[in-house]
Amino acid sequence: NEDIDDRKTIAEYENIACNMGTKTIAGSMLFAKKLKIEATSSSLNLDYRSVDLPDGVYEVDISAVASSITIKLPVQYHLENRISTQLASSVKEPKIDRGNQKISVAIELVGNIERSSIQVVKIRKPFWSMWLKRAINWRYS
């Protein structure tokens, strides 16, 4: 198991390879206009929850064979799925209504996957203050 978080500036291009392993990529390592991912028989997690990207379109180019990829996005990030799937592959993405929200950050998934799965999860940041208030009120009620 390997965690990668070592980049502090926006890069034009970043290449990540995972061969028969498990990787979690989070934080500033995801600060790239184009992220090229190659995975073979691997489990890969991309966690954008703590990444505050500047406005724009960010491309994630995935080439995967017999791999499982999970992408965690904040709810305000828009996802465009342009992945080509082959041989029992799947891409599961959330169906969240944006309403009239302005899209400022778009993550565009491109590339080819074969005998692989991609799961995109949109997660809200925790409301710790609300939880704490409820816990305090419950304790003293």
C-alpha cells in the first residue's frame, strides 16, 4: 500500500503507473491539468476531497486492464465521462442534480479500460460543527 502526496504546484502533466499494486493518490499530487494513469491488475484510489483546484477543466486519462479505480470528488466538481469500456468493464458514476449551480471545476474522464471498473463517488465535506452541536445538545438534554 502506497500513499502519494508530494506536489505543491499545478503541473501541466502528471503520469502515474500502478502494476499489481494498491495506491492512494490524494492532495496536491492531483494538481495537474492532465493526469495520465496506467493501471494493470491494480487497485487505485484518487481522492480529490481535500484538493481545491482552480477553475477549469482537468483531464484524467485512464488506461486500465483488470483494475479497480475509485475516484472521490467533492459534490461541487462536475464529472464528464468519456471512458471507452471493453470486455466486461464498467463505470459507475453518481447522478446528482446540480440545479442552477455554476460549474467551475470539471473533471473529464477519458481513455480505455478493459476488464476493469471505475467507481466515482461524490462526497460532501463533513459538517463537524453541526454534528458537534447535536452531540452537545443530546448530552445536556
